[in-house]
Amino acid sequence: MGGLLLGLAVLSRSSVLAFVPLGLWWLWSRLRRVADGRQAARGLAILAVTAGLVVSPWLARTYRFHGRPFYFLSTVGSGLWTGNNPHATGSTLTRDGTPIRYTAPPEFLEQLFRLPEVEQDALLRRTALAYMSAHPARTVRLFLG
């Protein structure tokens, strides 16, 4: 049941993956109180395999569709760029209500909209990371809000 719930949680919100190591460590520490190490390891293995079986159809589908391994969301780059560009405000809108995406130079938008989804994500991620590297103080201010 735990593996089923974990798999569904990951499919619903892939950021759950960030908490899996801590959750598994916590579960391991609790299982060790009531079972020996072998039984605890077996329980965690069953949980992991079950979660893997739940997410595997989606992973297979995205691999088949995109032709390469792919994480669960293709909006990581978009979110990162929205918060880290010259017009970023901490919102998806500028102060005058314009969507942040439309403040980008026209040639960038033209290039972006010609790309398939996965490549759009990669371009936005690279552009955001370059901006963050070039403007670390502003990046920290935007992060702190």
C-alpha cells in the first residue's frame, strides 16, 4: 500500500521525490525497532518496487514520446526562468500585469515557440541558470522575496 501511494504521489507531484530519501530513512529507523534488518530491508524493497511499477508506464510513455529518459514535469525550466530573468518580480506577471514570458526579446520568444516541449524546457532552464550566474545578488533577493 505504501508503494502504491508513493507511486501515485510522485505521478501527482514529482517534487515528492525530494523527500523520498528522508522518508525511507525514517521508515527504515521505525521498521528496525520492530523487525530485524533483513525484514526491514525486504519491506523497503517491496515499497520501492511497487512505487516503481506504478510510475513505470508513465516513464515508458515519455521515453517513447521524447526518445530519451525524461523526468516527470516539463515545466521546471519555465518556472525557473519566470523567477530568474531581467523582468522577474516574484510573480508570473510584471508590476503592470504583463505576463513575464512576454517581456522576453521577440527573437527569444520566436526561438522558444519553434521548439518542442522538452527543448523549450531546456532552453528556459539554460537561460535562467545563465542569468542566475551573471546576477547572483539579484537571484538571492528574488529568492528571499
